[in-house]
Amino acid sequence: MLLDETPLFEPSLLEELDWSENSVSFSPLISPTNPGEGLVLRPLCTADFNRGFVKVLSQLTETGDITAELFIKKFEHMKKTGDYYVVVLEDTNLGQIVATATLITEHKFIHSCAKRGRVEEVVVSDVCRGKQLGKLLMSTLVILSKKLGCYKITLECAPKNVAFYQKFGYVASDETYMQCRASN
């Protein structure tokens, strides 16, 4: 596979979202189909490697050394599973990715073999913050998760970001988040 415009998932999933289900206000009004001047909200594609996708992610956390070949291999895996929904906002004037967020669906035996959505890697480029793009990404993923049949959607966040996520209906859980990192 080359670095091309093949989407990670079917773009119509975003185009057909019922934005009337959105519970967060925007001023000025923006939506997945009208994210702002020169911006396009769409699924990730491999050509985004050259549009600064990894650079935007590096504003959130350590990304490591990602080659085009490694990027393509991971993209192909995600596309094949059908459980990864990486959305990006591209500034078409600059030809650069300025924001991204990921929804991963987990298939469960509980809740009558339902799906759970998990939000990961929400980041807006430091040069584009304050334009409601994080709100747009989160609202989009919440509505998308419902469309995909998720019985719940979860995320992990730093304490300083709790108030932001509460706007979308997230509440702290009684469960304790724990982790066990593999040694490097």
C-alpha cells in the first residue's frame, strides 16, 4: 500500500451522523460537515503521514520513530479489523492535519454481546486551540459510538481535563484505573 487517500473507514459514517443528537453548544456553529473555514473532518488516510499526523500526536504524548512503512502497516491492521475510527481535521489551505481523535470499539460478551467504545488520543494542534475543534471531535465520536451500537463510551484523562469531558456526559466511574506497563 502506498501513502494515498484510502480512508481508514467508510467516510459516509461521518457524513450521515445525526447532528441533532449533539448535546454540546457551539458558537459560532460548526459541525462534522461544516467544521470551519478551510477545514475538513474525515477518516484518517495513509497520505496523512505526510500531512503532519504524527507531529500532531506528538503534542499529546511520545510517538517514537515512525517510518512511512510502519505507519502503513499499522494503518492496514486497523483498517482490516474494522474497529478503529481515527478522525482527523485537515486544514486544506495548509495541507496539514491540525487535530485528531480515535474511537476504538471493543466487542464484548456482556450486555448481549454488545460493543463498548473507547476514546483515545484526542489532540488539537497548539496553533489551532480555542477554535472548538476538540469539542467537535468529541461530539462526533459520541454520536458515532451510538450509531455503531456501543452501549457505553469511556476514556482516560488527566484531572485537568475532567471538566472538558463532563460537557459530553462523561462522569467519573467508581472503577479504579490501573495499568501495568511493559518494561522498555
